[in-house]
Amino acid sequence: MSAPHGDLGRLLRDWRERVSPALVGIPGSTLRRRTPGLRREELGGLAGVSADYIKRLEQGRARPSIAVLDALSRGLRLSRAEYEHLCIVAGYAPAGEGCVPTHLGPGARRLLDRLDTGPVGVFTAAWTQLAANSSWATLFYDPNAQRGHERNLAWREFLGMNDCVIDPEENKRFRASLVADLRAAATRYPADRELTKLIADLRSASTCFVQAWDATPPTMPSVPRAVIVHPQVGPIHLDYDILTIHSGDLRVALFTAEPNSDDAQRLALAHVIGLQDLSATEPDRY
């Protein structure tokens, strides 16, 4: 299955020019833009690639991986039909029966657009992150900067990359819930090679995962509370809920603070700090 790279380039340019910066959370006016829609560097930032790579794609000088296609489809706000057409033009078969859905539908996008008072992340049924709001990037990590298994919450948790400081008993329940979800996803999507590889790699990399995977599945509720330690504002206690979007089999991780509490104030302050460039220093003196 293949198609001329020029067809892919034309599609990407057309779709990039129809997406307004405001639609994807990029501030600023479009009055000074030479072309409508997103700039190459803006789409690259959303997809986790460079502006030069976007340029090469649009000029037909590169062929993206399926992971990059997934990221581009999210940044371009493609519909399911458009995403499948993009895959075909790029020479790939869209994920079919037996594979974990990775398409970020309009409902999930609207949640990210509208819920901005706390961290919100959208994940596949296997807990691989598809997108997040700015508060998530401020308190945890920017999913666009993560590669491979680093985008998977189970991998981050069992490999010690999770930034939440959780009570040991709650941490045990949290890990058990992740393993249970991976088991269920593996049952529903037996043809998904990436999920099979993820589970095999987790078994090789984490003794704790092996113990959790081989144990009798416990009947435990999911984690209700988490503590995020922010370097500037200190610990923030948040409630942690999981929503399910049945169309697309997606998971939405939602952190909220009690209204008018000290934690709500710390969360708001952390968000404000996250919008600033604190890395700026005085210019070097020669």
C-alpha cells in the first residue's frame, strides 16, 4: 500500500491551513499571518516533531511513521474518516479490529478545551497518552516530548517515572488498577503488537510489574487522592478520577482540587507559573 508523497504533503498543508491557532489552544492573533491556520512550527510542537520535518513532509521528501501520523492527526483535529484517509495516503493500513483505538475523537478534544482548572490527560485503553491540557504539562510532563513507552502511564509508574507521591496503600491500588486495565485491553485487542510488546517489556524491566501481573487480581477501588509536589508551590493534594469515553475506548484522567481550598490556590498558582518562562537569565557578558 503506497501513495505519492506529494499527495500526503498537499493533504497536510490543506489541513494545517484550516486549523485556527485558537482551536488548539495557541494564543495570539492571526492578523499578521501570511497564511491561515497553523504555522509549521506550531503543528510540529503539537505533534512533537520539528518545523523542518513538517516542511519535508509537505514537500514530499519524508514519510512519517504511524506514531507521527497519530500525533499529526491529533494536532490537526482530524475526524476518524480523515485519519484513516491520511494513513492510506501515507502507505499504512489504519488500526483495525483487534488493535487498541488511538483516535482522539471530538468529545475528548472538547473536554481538553474546556477543562482547564486542573490536569486532564486522555489515554488509550492501554494507558498510552494521546493528549493533555496545559495544566497537565505544567504539573507532570509534556506528552509531546515523550517517546515510545514513555507515553504509557503503566510504564511510567512501574519504571519510577511517575511524579505523583501517593500513600503506599493507594499506590498499591493504583498499580493494581493499571495492571487490570492492561489485562482487559490485551483481551479486547489481541492483535495489537504494541500492547503485546509493552507488556513483555514491562515484565523484563520491572519485578514489581511481574508480581502484580502474576498475582490474583484484587478487588480494589481506584486511587481517590494524589499528591503532586511542585518545585515552586510545594505539595498539592488533588482528587483523582477516571472517566471513560466509550466511543473510541478512551480514558480521561482528571485531577481536581476542593474549591476555595489551599490546594486550589496552589494549583492555580502552579498553572500561572507554568505559563511563564522561568528559564530566562541575564544575557552573557563578554
